Amino acid sequence: MGLFLALALGCLLILAPDALANFLTPKSGGSPNANQIDSLYKIVLYIAAVVFVGVEGALLYSVLKFRAKRGAVAAQIHGNTRLEIGWTVAAGLILVVLTVVTFVKLPSIIDPPNSGSSGLVLSASLTEPTPPNGHRLTVCVQGRQFIWRYTYGSGCLNNAFAGKLPYSYQQMVVPADTTIVLDIQASDVIHSWWVPSLGGKVDAVPGYTTYTWFKAPHPGALYHGQCAQLCGRNHAAMTALVKVVSPADFTAWLNQQQQAIQAANSQVYQLRQILTAENQL
Ligand SMILES: [Cu+2]
């Protein structure tokens, strides 16, 4: 019995979340949906750990307690109805508990919440998955071999390239405490958007639009991500970075980005005119 207790205590120590933060369990802290995924994972993990320790402990106990010398005649035991019904019902109960907990947690993982009071002030829209009050910032995420492109602002879905909406590559900049809805597409092969601290993976499939959301609480945070679907020989280089800034800094950055894009576009336009004129000579 002492051994069993030691094993159980040892396992509990190993599973202490502070000792192994994010080593055995999903990353969290970046967004409410990531936090809910993390806590759901931990509930399943702890129940599984208790079952594991119980089963392995009983096995070890039996092996030691009932060990016999070579040549001993084994006792013949034909089942134990009460015990068998007991562990079948117990296993069934565990499954019911896991199912109920999962369905209770699911809405907080799937449905985006409202932006916080310190978040960016946004206008409402009814055209996309949206938090209860409709206020969210839409960012279109376009996966392509081998980089992520982000277009900012509602309407980016149908107009990501033709419109004058600001965009950036690889690094997404977002305002803190604001519900960010991501409309995810791919322009060549299947990719998968994944920033572990901000929630689960979402596939980017050519011809389809998939959605997810996150809401990062703190300005100054930087979250690393990686394309999670093997998409070609340079797949490993297809990283993503999400930079969280204050709403005021975000607005300033967006304006600056828009000006830089306009300046680059007009340079290209001038260059094209020069080259065209030279060709005509
Ligand atoms: Cu990819």
C-alpha cells in the first residue's frame, strides 16, 4: 500500500502544472479559447492519470503480494460479477463526465466573446462569425507557399488583393483586448494556421474559407506560430508571428503600413511608365 501511495504522490508531483508549464499540456494565456482548450486538456489528463495510477498500482500490488515460488499451483478464479459490473459502470461514468465537461466548454472555445473595454473601438457587422455585440476586427489570412499574408479590415475576404486595404506578411499586428476574427484561405495548396498560444489549428484550404478567432489580453506580447500542414519543400520556413500592441499603436501602425504600401505602389507605377516609355523608343 505504501508503494501505491508513493507512486500516486509521485505522479501528482510530475503533473503539477507549475513544474512543467506547457510541456505536457497545450499553451495558454494568449487568448480565452486557448485557455479553455488547455483546461479541458488538463481535466482529461488528470482523470486519465488517476486511472493510470490506479490500474498500474493494482497490477504492481498484485504482482508483489501474490507472487509464488516456481512450481506452485495457481488458484483458479472464475470471475467476480460485482467487481466486473463495478468497473464497467465506473468507466461509463468517466466517459459521461468527459462528454458533459467537453460540451459545457465547447461554446467558449468556438464562439468569440466581445472585445474588452480597453480594446479597439470597432464598428459592427453581421456578415461574418461575430461576437455577441458584433464588434470585431477582421483579418483575412491567406496561406501560400511559403508565407502568410494578412489583410486588415472587413471586406478583405472578397477583396484581399484588389482593394486598398492594408496588408502585411509573416507578422500580424493586432490591438490588445480586441476580438480578432480570422477568415482563413489558401491560394495554392492546403496550409494550416497555428499559433499555439492563441488557440487550435485551422486548415487553410484552397476554394474554402475557414474561421477562427482570438483575443489577446496584453499589449507587448509576441506569439509564435508555424504552418501545421506539410505544404511543400519550404514548409518549415512558413512561420507566423502575432504582435499585440495597444489600440492607439495599432491605428498608427495601420496608417503607416497603408502609406508605405501606397508609396511602393506609386514607385512601381512610375517605374513601369519609365520602362514602357524606353521600350517605345
Ligand atoms: Cu504551409
